Amino acid sequence: MTSKDRRESHRVELLQGTLDLIVLRALSTMGPQHAYALTERLAQVADHSFTLNQGTLYPALVRLEQKGWIKGTWDKTESNRDAKFYAITKSGLRALEQQTARWRRLAGLVDKLLLNES
């Protein structure tokens, strides 16, 4: 098995619905971010076992913006390029609390099921 194969086998796959939680949490802690900076930071925090491609992240950003949980505004990046910066809204903070509680309930259930598998 090559080192690339080993890296691929250790990558984390997202469960449906978890990307919204991840993006909301990241924006709540990091402040406004453009999509590229967001993907880079998430990969860094996850020790590169978690990667997002544009085809995954952009639909999530659009969905969250349509829900009113984030707001995008155009600005310049550090390299003077135009980019849309996303920030969490007040309703996004409330959604983050609700989604976090939901995730914890789900994780607790999965933990119980895995511990009782014998």
C-alpha cells in the first residue's frame, strides 16, 4: 500500500447534514472567511484527514445563506483578489446551538450502540 493509499484510507467522510454544523462552527470561531480560507483552515485543524472540494463546500454555503444562517459579502483577500466572505448571523448562532445539541444526541446514540455490540 502506498503512502497516498494510506492517506486516502484515513480520510474522514462526512455524514449527511454534518457539513452545515462544521461550517457554522468554523465561522463562529474564526470570524468571516472566504471559501478557500475556510477549506484550508478546516483541513489544517483536521490534520488533513478531512478535505472539502468546491463541489461540496459551495452548495453548503449557498444553502446556509438561503436559510439566513450566514451572510456573504464581497471584499478583497490578503492577495487583493475579490472574494465572497461569509459570516455567521444571529439566526446562524441559534442554529449552531440546535445543531450542536442534535449532533451530541446522535453521537451519544452511536456510542451506546457501538459499546453494546457484543
